[in-house]
Amino acid sequence: MNKNRIINLTCFALGLVLNALGIRLIVFADFGTYPIDGVAIAFHNMFGLTVGTWLNIDSIVLVLAAALIVKKKPDFYCFGVSILFGLLYDAWTVLLFDKISLYEISVGLRAVLFISGAVINAVGASIYLCPGWPVSALDNLMLSVRDRFKLSLQKSRLLMEAGIALLAILLGGPLGLGTLILVLLFSSVLEIIHNYMLKKYKAVIKPGIHSSDPVH
């Protein structure tokens, strides 16, 4: 295995692990989740199965929606990435969060966990996007909205999140003040961190290997 492939694999795997940890911290802090996680948690509360399983089911719908928007065949590689994410989410739950009671944690510490989760989530997403490999179903939908309607990444994310948030609210998902903060700020934070990470990535990768473009 050559150096480029090792770097790409490391970025992809590390990014997904951090992404899942960040999301799980946000959910655990209980200030409000991302809309898509709110949908999965609502289905979990109604029908059982793990949240990670519902994230996988939701990803099928997102992959199909992205395909309709750009009028192309569904990119089921993105579904594979989402399966990995769902498994990592459930793994973090079993390894760490099932052992901690939310009611034993102060509001101040929960706020720290929420902020930490948001930052870790953005860093993870920024890292795993660098190699230009298949993205998650949610990120694929975001990029499809961007390409179809010629919007910035930030506007595409806001439009997508607004639609999913409406569904989460109708289903009774755990949205809150934290949701509003995440929806309004995540894209800007992701844009800054990803462009920084991409510069670092290109500094160590050999020429000729594919990588994602800077976020606009």
C-alpha cells in the first residue's frame, strides 16, 4: 500500500470516527440535535431499533432524494459510508454513553459536551472529506443541492436542514436551541476547518491523487 493510499484511508477512517463521536456527544448533551439525528431518534422512540439503524434507513431516502435532485443514478457508495457511520454511532453508545447517566451531569458540563461535540463533528467531517472519497448520504444530499441550484455550501446546508427539521418536529424529535445553533453555524465552521485541513492534506499528499475541492 503506497503512502497516498495510507494517508487517504487514515483521513477517511479518522474523520468518520470523530464525526460519529461528535454527533453522539451532541445527542448526549440534550440541548437539541441535528435535524437528521432528530428524525432517527424519533423513529427509535416510536418503533425501537437502534438510532444507528434508523440513520442507515434514513440514508437510503437521502441517497434517492439526492439522485432525483441532480437527475442521476443513486450513489449507493454514499449509503455504504452512512452504514459505517451508523455502526460507529452505535459503537460509541455501547462503549461510552450507555455507562453515563445524563442526570448526573450538570448543565454547565452538558454545555461543554455540546460545544465539544459540535467542534469534533466539524473536524471529523472536514478530515474525511479531504480524500474526495464517497461522502455520507447527508453530505451527498447537501452537495447535490449545491450543484443543482448553484448555491454556496452554507446555503445548501441551511435549505436541506430546514426541510429535515420540519420533518423532525412533526415526528417529535429532540430538537431545541442546540439545533438552531448547529444549523446556523455548522456550515460556516465546516467551511473554515475544511479549507484549512485541505491545505494541510495537499501539503503531504503526492501530486496526481484526487482530493476534494475547497468548500465554497
